[in-house]
Amino acid sequence: MAFHSPTDTSFRNPQGASRRWLRWPLRLLGLVLLLLLGPVGVLASGTLDLQTPWQQTRSASTGQAPDPAVERRAVVQVFGARTIRWRGAFAIHPWIAVKRAGADHYTTYQVVGWRAGNGNDVVVTRTVTQPDTLWYGAYPQVLADHRGAGVDGMIDAIEAAVAAYPWHHEYRLWPGPNSNTFAGWVARQVPALHLDLPPTAIGKDYLGPNTFVTHAPSGTGWQLSVLGLAGITVAREEGLELNLLGLGFGFDVNDMKLRLPGFGIVPAAPQRTPAAKI
């Protein structure tokens, strides 16, 4: 016969015990709702273009990439711009631009999700002279910028990482693999990039079904991630960032900035006006 202490309230009040078990799920739900205030705030701010059809959006150069006819050194830049329509309240779309020393053009690498539906390679490679154009009307932020000595070697490493990307024919908007997963993958293979992807790079923490611990994208620390749905990053560049259902939040001690879902890195770097029109 089992004996229960008079103080064993779970035996005397099973309903009270069940309520205690509900506390953690309710707290988790409350945290998710709190984190969603970031994207909701971005939507409410009116900074996103929710009306213009994508075919009519601007694609002008923003003047952030050096003219290859003037800059003869090797260049590597990583850009990130808000995605189209309401999704831009949550996430950015990144792309990588490289130019070898003496070259008169850039090569850009990015993942385009709609190609996966046709069974094509989702990694798109293009040759351009202006890699810093608006992304369907959204202004791109420079996430990394390297020029001069040693950059040609970095380009070799980037090209090898692009070729080795594990999900060339696979794409999932959330939690990954997506365009941010691609940027995160390349960054981890090329730590010299020192790429600090913002919390709005949803998908950057997707490491695949069998990898749970690896280097942070910046190469300056480590991260633990479970399918991109939950995890933690501790690094010199990223600071401390927690991930819950793809919503990243934390604090960057190195730059003394907040990392918030929807808003990204706060305060943000000043944004310049595009240098040209269509």
C-alpha cells in the first residue's frame, strides 16, 4: 500500500497538479506572443510596401557596391533586404556578391525558393555590374564588406562553400533550409567573412536534421540549434541570441545593441537613399 504525506497536494488536489503542468506551456505561448510584437510593430509602422505588385517594384542600384571599373581590387559584399510583402515584417533575403581583382563584373549567389518546385537548383548564380540593387523595392543593408589583399582567397573559399551547399534542390520557407540558411552555411565555411546575420535572417539557425552544435555564422563563437526551431548562440559578433520558433532575440555586448524579432538589430545602421531611379 502506498502512503502519501499530508503535504502531498497533488494527491489531494489532482486539478491543482494539472494546472501546474500547464504553467510552462502557457508561459511559452506568452513568450511567443511577446516576440511576435516585433513583426507586428514593423507591419504597423507602415515602412513595408504591401501594395505594389512585385512586377512593378523598383530595382535601382543603391550605390553601396564600388564600380568595378574604378575599384580594381577584389571585393566581397553580403547584402540583406526585407522580403516581399508581409513576410518582410519577419525576415530578410540575403545575397553574396564577389568580384575578383581586376574583374569588370560581380558574381552574385543567392537562393530562390520557387525554383525548388520545378526540381531546379535553388542556388542562383548571376553576373552583374551592380549587385546592390533594391530587392523588389526593399533597400538592402550591407552585412559584410571586404576589399583588397586576401579577398581573392576568400572568394575561392566562398565558391567552394556554394558548391558544397547541402540543400541545392530543397527549400522550406520556415524553419529552413531557405535563403538565410544558405548565407549561414557559406558564412560558417568561410569564417573570414565575419558575417553577423541579424535575427531577421530567419532560417540562418537551421543546421539540418542531424547537426545540433556548430560555429556561429560569424565564426566568433558557437551555437546550439534544434532544427532551427529552438537554440542559443553565444559569440563575440552576435553576442547572446536565443531562438524560439525562428524568432531570435538577445543582446550584442560587442556593439551594445539589442537583437529583436521583426526589428532586427537595434539601433539600426543609418539607411541611405537609393542613388538612382529605374
